[in-house]
Amino acid sequence: MDFWYNNTWDPEASYPGTLYSQHGEPAVDQGHGTYSSSDFHHNGDLQDYYDPFQIHFGKLYGTMDDLRLEHSRVQQKYIAMSKALISSCDIDGFRVDTPMQVPLNFYKAWAPAVRAHAKSLGKASFGLFGEFYVTPERYATMTGRGRDQTMYGTDRFIDGPATMKGSQDAGAAYLMWLQKASGQHEYAMWNFCNNHDNWNFDSPGSALDGWAREACPTVTGFAGPLGCTAGLTLKILPLSSHEAYEPDGRKPHSE
């Protein structure tokens, strides 16, 4: 068995790392006592999504047992499983469902290890992106990007080195200056512009049909509620425009 339960109470143990609430406020465990020898949390159901401890350490929907991912022992197991999955299945990226319900210190261990392993296999641009159904202040704590003016240069908003490098320009208007300072595309981010919980593309007779045709993949067949199948041509719809573009930036031909 890869993960196990242990009902031994450790009165001196506490939860490591910094947690964040829905609006990005940091929270640190000030108490003591937990079942730290167990690979699972023993904290009951998640009921208050605004409580930083419940959202990170509670059981989702009362049925999904919550792994103790803030603990290094469990992190190493998860890293080993992820590496094995990449190697055996030739995976090029992971989409993480509801990442804000996992402690940030897990991602600080898992993401670099996964990218390094993928790079050793020749995957220099391994994709990692997640579903953030939260406020901008909250997902900024996870990505290091998207912070507002008052958050720059304030370490308490990010637990550890900030993801975004470079300095803030006088007007904070030209993001390309920050890219030049760091030599990296700091704001090149995955954008998942849809909700996988809704059947948006299989909506006969609704206005969503037209939206799907214009903004989403052009498909050559049908293979499920999203209508995605092999042989599709991806199109990108910029948020500031109503024109669709091909992935290399060219405008598509008339259809």
C-alpha cells in the first residue's frame, strides 16, 4: 500500500508552512497536535471554503480522503508517482484540479522535481497549469503573478522567493520591461478559459454553440461532451479582442 493511515496522536506536531485564505491573507498554525504519522488528514469534512485550514486540510465532499501533502514524507511519494507516470506514459504536462486546496509548500517541492525529471527526458517545456476558482489575490500566492501594486516588494504575500523576477517600472504599465530585465517570459501563463464542469460545447440550440465555434477548438469529429477529438486546429481568442488567432499569431483564413 502506497499511503497508509495511522491513528497515533502526536501532541507536539503542527502543520508546516504558510497557508492562505481566499483573499491572500497568510495564516500559520499556532497550535500543536495532529496525526502526523498518517499519510491522510483526520480533520473531517471541508465546510468553510474561507477557512485556510479547512480548505487545505479538510475532506472534500465528505468522500475524498485528503492526503497529508504538506508533509515531506507524502510529498516524496507523490513525486515518485508523478515521475513514474511521466516516464511510463510519455506525459507532456499536468493540469491540476483545484490546486488552491493543496498547501503551497507541496508545490514548491513537487513542481521543480517534476520539471527537472521531465527535462531529463528531453521535455524542456513541461506544462503545469491548474484551475483557480478563487480571487486574484489568492491565486497570486500560488503563481507569484497577478499581484496588485501594493503587493510588490512585500514578502509576506508570497511564502518564499517570488516567482516573478525583475523590478517594477515607474508606471507598472509595460510588462515587457519586466521580461527584458529577467530574460524570461514571466507573464507567459496557461489560460484555461472555460469550466470543465459545464457542458458548454454540447449545447444544441443555445447561444453557446456560436461561442464554441468561434473561440474554441475547431473539431473534425465528435468524441464526448466537449466535442474534442484527434485532428483539431487550435484557435486562441485574446481577451481584448473578438478576433481569433492561430497559435503562431497569424490571423486565420476566412471560413
